[in-house]
Amino acid sequence: MFMYSQFLQSDQKRFGLSLEQKFPWFGTLRTRGDKAMAEADAALSRFYAVRNQVVAEVKRAYFEYGLLGETMKSSSRRPMS
């Protein structure tokens, strides 16, 4: 952190002015960037897992729907006994 202070004084009043600026320590920005990249990779992996689960559920429902349709077609073709 860098800090600069200046005090001004007149006969009647005293004024103070102070400026502060924080600077990251060496390697801090790289560490933050690495952490952000790891979090982004984890979020992408969670996204892919959910996406794959949704695709599997849609495929399963589609094939069940097709099987049900074929079953209904074949049962309607059978002669009643």
C-alpha cells in the first residue's frame, strides 16, 4: 500500500489531506487469475454434466415414446379373439 499525507496549517485552522492506494503484491494477480480460471473450468464441467443428463433424459423419453407408438400400432393390427 502506498500512502501520502499532507497537513496544511494556517493561523486559524489545520487541514489534512491523505491519499492511499493499494497495489497487489507480486504474484497476487496471477493467483487470482488462476483461481478464476479454475472456477470457470469447474462451472463448465458442471454445465456439461447437466447438459449430458438432459440429453440422456430426452433420448430415453423419445425412445420410450417410439416404443409405445409401435406397441399401439401392433396391438391395433391384431384381430380380436
